Amino acid sequence: MREYAKSDNLQLSEYTLVEEYGTAKHYQVTEANTRITFDVTFYFYGGILSGWIVSPKPVNH
């Protein structure tokens, strides 16, 4: 994944809203080259983006 992070080759899907709670919105997005799905949570304060967390979705085998 490091080689993709340093290039312009990222091919992200549309962000899909999974859940909205309080001041947070949880989305999922998939990178097409690696097929890795990421959980992305955005935090808002007064309607302004104040932070986010991104983590790869665990793979179930």
C-alpha cells in the first residue's frame, strides 16, 4: 500500500454512508488497485470538520 500512498494512482470508490451518530459520520470507501476497504469516520463540531479516523476494514477469512 505504501507505493500507492506516494503516487497519483489511487482509485477510490464513492464514499458510502454507513452510520450517522451525534456529531460523527461513518463511511466506507474502497481503493480499486488493492481492493482494500477503509472505514472512515468524520467528526464535526458546529458543522465544521474537526477530525477524522481512517482504518482498513478487517478481513474475514
